Amino acid sequence: MDTKYIFITGGVASSLGKGIIAASIGKLLQDRGYRVTIQKFDPYINIDPGTLNPYEHGECYVTADGMETDLDLGHYERFTGIETTRDNSVTTGRIYQSVIERERRGDYLGKTIQVVPHITDEIKRRILLNATKQPLDFVITEIGGTIGDIESQPFIEAIRQLRWELGQQRALNIHLTYVPYLAAAGELKTKPTQTSVKQLQGLGIQPEILVLRTEHDLSEELRTKVAHFCNVDVTAVIQSQDLPSIYEVPVNMQRQGLDAIILRKMGMEPGETPEAGPWHDFLERRRHVKQEISIALVGKYDLQDAYKSITESLTHAGTYNGRKVKAIFVNSENITPENVAEQLKGMVGIVICPGFGQRGIEGKIIAAEFGRTHDVPTFGICLGMQMMVIEFARNVLHFPNANSSEMDGKTRYNVIDLMEEQKKITQLGGTMRLGAYDCELQEGSKAYHAFFPKAESQPSSFSHHIIKERHRHRYEFNNLYKSVYETHGMKCVGTNPKTGLVEIVEIPALRWYIGTQFHPEYSSTVLHPHPLFMSFIKACIDGTAEA
Ligand code: GLN
């Protein structure tokens, strides 16, 4: 199988949106009927981002097969709807780990282990791995970091070798750079791009395509200049301006012929441009949405990327419900019983965010109480759900100082407790309950209706009650308290059919008060918005004057 490989590197600065470009290319090739996967290679030494603070690289995304990964994998899935796996996220740490394990086993038979060839060989093996497990037409590999970083050098060397081994028609490099605008001079500057491409050439890689990130339109003259300086066709100098939505990027790339250029350069005939109707439909809806709703994101990370999948899920569901969702971050550390009404003023819904540790949890509990007592649609996710459970214990069940044993190991009322299988775990990396597990929904519950809105008219079958959702946690609803919660009005309406672990709680008497131990935000995509976010947004709209 002649799988083709597209490498995406970045220069000049980080945060240019390589992940969005990779996701857009994947989406455009997928629309042409090709089988595609997108993977990310990160040069840092951590085995995975699971132990990283979100302030470092933003949200930790979780694949269905339970790998903690870079948030770019979220973009890949949201754009293409294709599930990624543990093979789609690789770090320097993982590369070294496998080489060192092999060395310890004695597999290298007395050889000196070196960056070249041993580390680069392992990088190459991992780049090719996905296509050995499934038939793929294209593997898109995004290399994290910026050209010139010391730690990305082995990855660049591996790509150089692979390009040589695979040949021009099977391997192609797209380099993303930045064209700054100097306001004082009133000019766009291409020198950083030229320098960055020279650096790449110095490492033995001639990019075939350049994508230039810019805040202003690039003239034909500027693109020609870049093309000449960088040995690239003028038609292969693509501009990527700021757009109102990241989901406009594939359309913008296609308008400039990016997918057709890729195909031609790899010896393929592009043929007709596909219509991508549903995607355009989504964009059309987005462009025409006029009404805005504000939803509070109650969390402790005042950083845009920390709750990326949640804000994207809200956007998806908002768009399909004809609303632009303004997700307003409300720092839970600043919430007090006195100011909560003021802090949440004007919000038609509340999301209580996931997280770890003590910081900011009391504010989340206060927000949960506000949502419950004022009947504001409230969605608790993972730690957010746990905070709903604790709030209910303290204020409805009157269990003083009820808590999670994560926060208070000595609490008498450990309504959230460490899962049994977690008790013997000593290492923190990759040892949480991770990935997709079944959840059985209780018929008639609000959560059930969110997933199966027309279920009444369908013949009932067992599979209708089972959903699969992704997890990332160590603590869990304490089943010893289940009946007291249920008799007082908080129901456990989703449970794992094998273990009985509680996955969803809700208060049926309220308009929409649902907490999920799993993370629905990881599986919402542009074309398939998540049912719980859809029903949450509907409930939020129902509460507004314009509903
Ligand atoms: N800290 C909680 C736990 O480990 C919740 C984790 C989360 O929100 N992802 O169970």
C-alpha cells in the first residue's frame, strides 16, 4: 500500500495554528474520499502531557483508547470526525523510552545507542506505524515546536531521511511561518519566513508548500518574492489570515487550491472539488447567527486553551441551535457566597469545569449551589460533577464538610472517593481511569432523552441504553451514598454496566442540572455535536427571553 506522508513543520514563532492547518488538510483530503489519519509528534521529554499543568500546553485531550495527548488531537477529531489513537500522539519521551527499554533487553547486541540512527529510526518507525495497522492513503504528521529548537532536531532529521527513502511522490513537507506586520512602517515583512526556510534547507529539507500566517492580505508581489527566495512555486505560497472561526480555515485553504496542489505534487489528479455540503451548512449557520448567549465556564485556569474542547463543544451545539455562545470564564477562586449572583449575572447556563486539586473548588461548589437553587441550567463535567455531588451532600443531605477524599482524606462524608483499583497505584503518569467506557442510561431520564430524543417512538432495545464516553479521573461517586441521594432528588441516571460506577447524576426536578463523570467534550465534532451539549444549550435558550 503506497501510503503518502505529509509533514507539517512550523517556523518563526509558536502558536501559529499548525494543528488547525493539519486538521484542515486532513478534512480536505477526507472530503475527496481518501483515508486519512493525522498525528502529532511533540519534541518535549514528558512521556505524554498527562502530568503537565494546563498552563504549559493547554488542555490534555484523551483518545477513546485512553491516551492522554496534546490538544491538537482534539482539532483533528473535531475537523474530520476520525478517532485518533495512542499511535497518533508521540513525544521525545516515548521515543527514548522504547529505545532504552530495547537497550535494557539487550536487543541492540552490543552497539552504542545514538541519536542517529537509533532515535531517528524509532521516530521513523512511529511515523509509519499507523499505516501498518490500517489501510491509509495519507498520514499527516505535525511536528510540534519551531524549526531551530534543539529538541526538534531528531524529528527533522527523521523526516529528511524518510523523504529520501519514500521519494518525492510519497513524502511532502509543508512549512508554516509567520509574516509580521510592522505598523510603524506600514509593511508586511517576509524576512523571518526566508530565514526560517533557510534553516529548514540547512537541515536538508526543501519545503514544497509554504503556508504564511498573516493578519493582513498578502499581495501577489509579496508571495512571488517569498516564492523566489524559498525555491517554492508561487501557487504553493498559501496565505492563512485570521478568520472569524477556525472552521473557516479548510474553506479558505481550498479556495487557494491547497488540497489540489498537495495532490498534484504527489503525482495525483485532483479531479472535481467536492462539495462538502454539511460543513458549509455549519459555516452558513455560524455566519448568520445573530443572537448571543453567555454561558459561564467556572474553573481555575484563566487560560484560553485550558478548556478548549469544552468551548468548541459549546460552539458546535450553539451553532446548531442558532446561537453564538459566549463562554465567559469565571475564576472559581474568586467566587464567594456574597458575590456569586453578581459573578454569574447574565449567564443563561453554567458549566462547572474539570480539574484536579484543592485550588478553586469551594467556588465551584458555590456556583453549583447557585445553579441548583436558582434553577439555572448547569453542566458539571468530571470534577464539576463531583462538586455538584458535594454541594448536594452539604446543603441538601446536611452532611457537614462532605468532600472528595482527593481534597480531604479525613472527611467523614467521602461522597466522592478514590476508585478501588486506584488505591494501589503509586505512579501518577498514565494511571488514571482513561479512555472510553460504556455507560448505561436510565430510561426516561433527562440524560437519556438528550441521547435518544425520539426514543419513545422506537422499539426498545438494550443497546439503546448504552453509550460510550471518555474518562480521565481517579475519584468517583461513592456508591454507599447512592440511595440517600436518590431519595432526596439527585438521581444516578448513568452507570457503568460492569462495575456499577456512577457516570451521570441529575436532578430531574430542575430544568437541566446534570453532571457527568466522563468528558463529553472530547467527542463533540463539527458534524456531530455532542447530544448532551445540544440539550444543555437548548435548555439555556429556553430560559432566555427570546426563546
Ligand atoms: N480530580 C478528579 C479526579 O481525579 C477529577 C478529574 C477531572 O476533572 N478530569 O477524579
